[in-house]
Amino acid sequence: MDQLQNLRSKNKEHLSGFRHWDQLNHAEEWIFYPENIGSRLSIDETSLSNGELYTILTNKAAKGRKGSLVAMIKGTDVTTVKDVLLKMSRRIRWRVREITLDMAPNMETIARLCFSSAMQVTDRFHVQKLCSDAVQEKRSSFFSDWQLFLHNTTNPQVL
């Protein structure tokens, strides 16, 4: 067990270059890889552990593989996220032509402030969920109305 811990320590301290990482001083709050930016991005929020929310900005062209992560920011507050994303030069941000997001107002505001030249596209999953919920609500309403109709036709009230 000592040998394994020793190997892990050597890897972290020496081989990985972790202590000399240029983002080490702010990595707990945000990390940023501007070299991964592309013309089509996605922005979303996720909870990684203990209910802490993070905003994730990814390059769609990388399809989840190496080079996908553009930024990961602790929190979903507009000001916090905007301040990190505006560290990118305007020239780089203007390369973004499309940004896919959910329907959260804060993500829409972040996209508008940081990627003003990009077309905002609502994530298909969220649109489908909204439509599905609306259809289910109508089905329930029709079912209730149908049940009431059947009850009234089989049990006519005598006035």
C-alpha cells in the first residue's frame, strides 16, 4: 500500500506537472481552455457533487472527446460565468456562430452577453419535454372530461 501511495504522490508532484499548471491558482473556481473553442458550442449546468452547480461550455465539434471542454465554472450565476467567459478576447468569442442551451434564463443571458454574434438554439431535449408535458396535460384534461361525461350520461340527474 505504501508503494502505491508513493507512486501516486510522485505522479502528482513530479510527472504530471500539476504543481506548475497555469490554471492551478483558480482551478477550484473555474478552468478555461480557449484553444478548444469552435464555431458551435453548448452551454449547460450540471451538478457534479454535493449539489454544487457548475456551468459547462463545450465544443460540439469534438463530440465529447478530447478538446470538448472550453470552460467549467463553479456556479450558474450570470455575473460569475460572464466574468470568466469575457476573459476570452472578443475576436475569439465572435468566431462562435451557434450556441445550444436549455431554456434557463441565466444561460440565455450568458449566451447573449458573451457570444452576441452567435445564434441561440434551444436544446431539443428541453423542447421535446415541454411538448410532451403539454400533451400529457391535455390528455389528462380530456380523460377527466370524458369521465364526467360518462358519469352524467349513465346517471342522469332528476330535477
